[in-house]
Amino acid sequence: MTPNDAELNERVLRLKQERKAVILAHNYQIAEVQDIADFVGDSLELSQSAAKTDAEVIVFCGVHFMAETASILCPDKKVLLPDKNAGCPMANMITGEELRRKKAEMPGAAVVCYVNSLAEVKAESDICCTSANAVKIVQSLDSDDILFIPDQYLGHWVASKTNRKLTLWPGFCPTHVKIRPEDIMAVKKEHPAAKVVVHPECRPEVTAIADEVMGTGGMCRFARQTEATELIIGTEIGILHRLSKENPGKKFFPASKRAVCPNMKLITLEKVLWALEDMATEVKVPEAIRLNAKAAVDKMLEVGMGQPPDMSRRVAL
Ligand code: 13P
Ligand code: SF4
């Protein structure tokens, strides 16, 4: 840590206390941001921490849809995104209006919405999912007519694991599609004993050659539990910081060094400090959208806790 970073850290920690704030960071954040956070996790774990915290302010070090989910779950807390431009291109690949049009073509279909989506899209959906629980969510549904949005590759992987036919929206993650089978084979050639673990946002040609396919929270648990001492990681490279820190005896290799999410990298220690100084940028979801979006997120959390989703509970506008 440079003297500048040490001073920044101290100022962030001091102001965090004054503001009664908590700092949440996604597994893809840069090392300095992960290291100052109160909690580092995947999308699901971060939503759950947001819902549980008694802090008055949540500084969300991640991308816009994650801060929105925190705001959906905690309307009384101030949710700050340290850089308002930190969006998720996949989340922007479907709007509420586009989903309404698709639903009109598929009346009666159950809509499963990956949390990497806009609040207005969640509000039009029946149930949300994350990479950690998508298989369980789809398995919990009775309907044979399921529209899965917006990630076609996560949807493709879930269909293969559940044997369910899903109608897929053609969205994708621009970072994960950069990982190619030949990249993995090249790293595997250098480290033949390494296990290959990839995110389900990767293309089917990539998930097909992996030893394990899981979300970022699953990867962190797997890395701790596996006897393998070398792992090739097919996801955004920010996670290698946490994996190496938590498993000093193991070696982690990125499947592709090109797997960088530029939006995740917009959050810096300086911006975390400025967010706390200016109490900006606040992310707040309009109440009518929030209530319906919350119904879809709550149904996901119910299934996560082992209860079947109550699909009738939508809020009338
Ligand atoms: P996780 O929920 O697995 O952390 O994934 C979030 C994400 O944005 C992946 O690109
Ligand atoms: Fe969105 Fe992909 Fe970045 Fe995840 S890695 S936040 S899906 S662009």
C-alpha cells in the first residue's frame, strides 16, 4: 500500500463511521476497494448483506443494478454508487418496454429475470435469480413456458442443467464472451494439473470444457474446499485478488487476461471517499417500480430459503 493509499484508507474509515455507513464490494472490484470493504461477495450475498445491515448508508462498490437491488430491498437507507457511470451493459440489453412486448407474444409464460437487469425489468418479471441460484429457481417453477432474460448464456447453461426448455433473450456479458476455449486450452497446457472453473455467463463452448461452472460466490467456496492447488478461473479477473488472499497455498490463473469488466473498474478508493464526502451518487428506485421489483426479488429469496415461490404476489399499480 502506498502512503497515499494508507491516508485515503484512513479518511474513508473515519468518514464511514461518521456517516454510519457500510461498504459493500463485489468480487470483481479492484484490490484496494475489496480490502477496505466491510463485506465482499457475489450479487446474491451482497443483496442479502444490504437487507440485513443496520447501517444508515450503503456505499455500493459494484455496478448500477447491484446498487438498485440494494435500494429495492432497503428503501429507508441511502444507497450510494461511487461512480454513476458504472453500469452493466448486459442489464441494458432489455428495457421494461421490450419485455412487455415479449410478454404479449408469450401470454402465460413465467418470466425469470437474472438480477443483472434494470429495476423496471425486474418489476415486469415473476421471479429473479442470480448465477448462484438460477438452476434452483427454474427447477422450482411448475410452468413449461419460461422466458429467461437477459443472459442467453446463463439461460443456456440453466436449460442444460434442468432439462427445461427456456425461451432465451439474446443478451450477453461483453466481458465473459471474451473468454474463448482456446484461451483455456493454452493456460491448461502450461498448468496441466489445474482445475478449470468458469462462470455460467461464459459461452457454451467454454462451459462445456470446464470442470466446474459456478457464480463468483461458489468459486470462492470451491477454491477453499478443493484439494486442487492450481485453478484456472474463467471470469472477471478482479476475483483473483480475493482467491489468492484467502488461499495463500494455492495458485490461480486467469482463463483470459482480457476478461476485464471496465464498469467494475470505475470504482476507486478516491471515489469511495468522495461518495462519502458528498453523499453521492444516490441510487433510488421509484416506489411503484420498487414494489413490483421487490416482489420478484423476494420470491427468489424465498426459494433460496427452501420455500416454493408464491407466484400470485404481485403488487397492483
Ligand atoms: P455473481 O453473482 O456470480 O457475482 O456475478 C455477477 C456478475 O455480474 C457476473 O458478471
Ligand atoms: Fe455486467 Fe459482465 Fe460486468 Fe458482470 S462482468 S457487471 S455481467 S458487464
